[in-house]
Amino acid sequence: MLPLHNYKDTTLGITNEKRIGSANQLTYTPKKLTRLNIIEKIFQEKSHLPVQFDLMPCEDWYYPKYLTYTNINKYMFLTTNSFEFNTRFFMHQLTAIDWKFMDTNIEQIFEEGDISDKYKLISYEGDELDTVFFLPGTNIDYLIDYTKIDEVMQSNSDVLLKPHPLTDKKHLMILANMYGWQNIIEKEVSGHDILKKTKNVFYTDNSEIGMKAYQMGKDPKHFNVLNLSQPMIYHSFYHILRANQSDVKSLISAFFSTSKFGMFDLNDPIDTLNNNISSFLADLEHFRQRLKPVSTTFDKATFNNFLDMRRKEKNASV
């Protein structure tokens, strides 16, 4: 198989600081960028907890103190900074859905024009591909289980690696030394185009690639280091999908066609967005309070009341 190198000058100058906003590396139209900014403002105004863009959900207990959000095609995704809380909350929300009124037609969830690349990249219209590992960007140092890549490469000669558009030269050189330039697709080539042409897809939990692959009817596999993938923003979604393989399409439809999981459609009217965000935050806080730890709220007054109660019980028993 020939490597998918494009020998024209494809330097785009993508940097970590230009993942969102008006950066010209993004494929969002001015209209969509305006909607992004509006939704960001609504998040800031309505959130009862501190909220920031694109943080790792690394609070390791059930009572999160922060919220984070990111953009995924035509959606903005709002969630907490606790992967364990998110998983439990999503499972709870699934029980609250009236499936009779759920649009489970997954093909309508991502319209073709809305699942293209997040970045401006070079199109690929070449041959069908057998196996591609879609690599993470800024998480590349610790998220990848390289033994899975090695195992697949030992049994299959038609394996390629697709670096993330944000991959720097240092990491590209490391990948080339490990697997050879001939097995690396240029990072400027469209990941979406490659995905459409690929039979066997491997993804990590920080990426939408796995969800898009499911939407296309593929059977993607992850190559995370699992105990390090938990703080990835989509880990809770993927955890539920991997545990319910027979219901994947219905679950993805649920995640994206209702705001109960924190997905908000950029195309919705502003009034609808305001109402949906308020409703979601109310559901989230109600569930959060159910998991509120006792020890951190056990203040001196409460402790003294507890001691008084025990003294009264002891005196009453004498």
C-alpha cells in the first residue's frame, strides 16, 4: 500500500491556542462561530459551578465542583469534571428518557455537512483502506496503548496511523522512528475522509472518531490505556457504548437528540437553548446533590448537635 503523503506545501500552522474561536484553521462558518460564542455566554451565565472550555474531567470522586465544555461538530457539549459522576449521571438520564418519542434514526443525528473535519484539511479521495489508528493530539504522550498497534501490525501489513492535526514535529518523528514514514498518513489529510474509506477503525476516548465510526455503521475498537483514558471528555459516553454494543445506535441517538446529556445543537433557537441548558443544569444538580459527601459538610455546629443528641440518648437510657 502506498503511503498517503501529499507532497504539496500543507503547513497550516495549527496550534493548541487555535482550537476554538475565530481561528481560520477551523471549519466553522462565521454564523456557527457566532452561535458558539452565544452558547458559551449562556453556559457562563447559567452555570452554578465554575465552567471552562476543554478541561480534562479528572476529579476522581462523585461530587464534582467544576464544569467543562467542548465543541463537537454542530453541538456544544457541557459536562462535569468528574468522569465517574458523568458515567453515573448518563446512566441515570437514560432511565428518564421516554423512548417512544425518541428519534432513533442515527443517520439524522449527524448530517453529512455537520460531521466533516473540525479543521481545514486536505481531502482524500483515494483507495479504500484496511486499518487505520486515529491518534490523539495533545494527549499522545500517555493515552495510547502502543502494544495494541504493535499487535495489529504484526498480523496485518495494511495498517496506517493517522496523526491528529495538532501533532507537533517531535511526535511525528517519534512515530516515524517507531513505525516508519511509509505507514503514517500526513496530519493535514482529512481524518473524516480517511474514516469514510477505512474498514477497521481504532480510536481513543478523547476523540469523536469512534462516535462517527459507529454512526457510519462501522465497528470501531479503542486503543486507550484504559486507566488513563478515564479523564478524557468522551470517556463516559464510550464506556456506556462499549458496555452496550447491541444498542449503540439507539444510545448515540439518545446522547445527541436530547439535551439530557449536555449536548446542545448550535442550530436551535436561542430561547430553546436557554431552556434546554437550564433544564439540563437542574437535572445535573439534582443528581449531584444525591451524591453529596457527608464528611465535607460535617461542620462544627452539626457535630455539636450530634454530640448533644448522643448525650440525651445516653441520659434517657440511665
